[in-house]
Amino acid sequence: MRDLFRSFRSLSNPTRAAPQGYHERTRRLFIQRRNQNLIQAAGTTLALIYHQTVYNLRTDHRNPIIGLLLTILQTVVFMAAFLLIFLVIGIRQSPIRGDFMMYIMSGIFLFMTHVKTVGAVASSHSVSGGLTQHEPLNPAVLIAAAALTVLYRQTISILAILGLYNVLLNPVTLAHPVGCVAMYLQAWFSGACVGLVFLGIRPWAPKASQLLTTVYQRINMFASGKMFVANVLPNFMLPWFIWNPLFHIIDQARGDIFVNYTPQKTDPYYAIWFSLAAMMLGLLINFTTRKYESLSWSAGH
């Protein structure tokens, strides 16, 4: 701004000489930066995703540390509520031979990661939003940043809770740590793909899209299978849950956590194929919507 102000002063007073190289610097202020190759384009996109992710993290709360503490507190309250429900029902030990709290946390961590990613991606951007009017920002950057924001918060929350549990209560033991991380990332990725479908529906029917997102999140409170073990589920009830990718992810994650549990009714590859199909469908809807979407659609909302 100082250079711009000086340029106007020099224009108003032509007799005053400008510093050497000053006009070149002023000219660069009005030149839009363009990528020369694919590497520069990838670097620019990654930088935009990073800055937008940081912006999203600071949006909910001005202090990022307090925002993370609130996320951890929300997870702890969720765990305490489910523990109380199990105690009221009379379940005082894990259906799987192992740590009861690890059984509870295995379901809650993956459930919250999945449903929060669905909600974040489904509401990541709108054509009437101010950020979408500024290049080089684009919907892909906003979607990726929304998903990464949830991944960052949930990862810090899970590591903090497991660290405190390991120090204060019982040692945390995982039979297959790599498989646990893979199922955690799969829960996040499948949530992003499902949220992409709801995001494509949103411009056509905003209220219906918001309702469907909420219904999907509430259905997963029960249909995710976090409150029971899939191996003991009767076969006549299996069709109620087998459609849900989160049901397969949680059951497979418990097989990676507990050495004495082997999933028999879920498929580790089902969630992958479901996520890829949902991603293709979401991209198709979003690309089609972008051709017809207009600012006037949201004028009455």
C-alpha cells in the first residue's frame, strides 16, 4: 500500500523523481501471478489448501488451542455418555476379550471422524459465498481444506486422549497399529466422499441436503455398529447394517486392535469401493451443478 500511495503522489507531481526501480515494483502490484508448469500449480494449490485449513481452524475459535481442547472435551463427553449407557444396561466388560475402554473408544473415534467429515464437506462452500469469488481459490481447495480440518482436529484429539489414558489408567496396546491407522483414514476418506454427494445436492435443494446430512449422521449413531460386535449380530439383522461403510470400518478396526477378535461378517474392501463410488457420484453431481448454478438460486434463502 505504501508503494501504491507513492505512485499516486508521483503522478500528481511529475517533477518529483521516483526512486530507481520504483516503477517496476509498482507495475508488479497489478500483475496477476500465473503458474508456468505443473509443479508450480501443485505448489500453489497445496499452499492454498494449507492456508484455508488454518483459516478454518481459527474460524470456530480465535484461540486454536482452546478449539482443540473443545474438540477433545466433546469426545470425552461422548465416551462418558456411552460408558454410562453401558453401565445402566448392565454391560460392565467388553464383549471382546480385552480392555473395555478400548472397545468403546474404537467405535466412538471412528464414528466421530466419519460424521464430522461428512458435515464439514457437505457445508464446505457455496456459490454465493464470498471466498469463492476470489481466484485462485476454487471449490476443490475449500473441500480439501474442510476435510483436512476435521482430520487434524480428530487426530490431535485421539492422540491426546490415548496418551492420557495410557499414562493415567491402562497401557494402550494395539495388535496391528498399521491396520488401525488405515481404518481411521478410511473412516475419514469415506466421510469426505459421502459429504461430497450431499454437497452436490445442496445447490438444488439446500434444505433437503441439510436434512439428509443430519439424517445420515443420526442413523450412524446406531447403524455404525459401535455399540455391539458384528460377529454376534444375527444374520436376519445383518442387512440393516451391511450397507454402511462405517459398520465395516469399525468392525475391521476392532480386529486390528484386539488380538482375540477376528471379523467374520464384514469386508475390509467394501468401504474402499463404496467410498470410490460415492466420490465418483459426488464429482459427477458437482460438475453438473457447476454448469447451471447461479447466485440467484440462493437469493430467496
